[in-house]
Amino acid sequence: MENSRKAAKALGEKTYLGKPCKEGHHAGRLTSNGECLICHQVRVSKDYHASRVFYAPDPVEETYALVYQFDFTPPKTKRIRRKPGWSSIDRG
């Protein structure tokens, strides 16, 4: 790791050693924006957790989900067809 950002950028490195950040971290820094690695990790973690939205479950939707788990349709049975009464009349 280089000691200056310009030298690290010229060599194509992603990090370099610089002066401590305002939080007092003595870690490396990112070449792309000069941000402290520890501060970057903290910021990314906060952004990730802030972007996650937790919804309270809706009791009505849970009830519908439980009801629709079961199939309440009656089983299909073979339909018995009866001959109509007029079919037995002699046509003769």
C-alpha cells in the first residue's frame, strides 16, 4: 500500500495508507474517494439496515391465508343421468 493517494491511483491500487480520519481510525483509505475503510464499512452497514423495511403482519391477510390453504370444494362425483319420462312412451 502506498502512502499517497496519487501514487496509489497511478499504480491502480484500491487502497492506500493516509493520515487518520476525523474519527481517529488508523486504517487504510479508499483510492476512489479517500474515505477511511472503517468509516466506509460503518456507513455501508447503516445504509443497508436503513433500507430494509419491516412490515407488521396484517391479521386479516393471515386469516385469509389460513382459510385459502384448504380446498372447500366438494369432490366431483359421477353424475347419474336419468332417462326423461317421455322417452319410455311408445311411438308406434
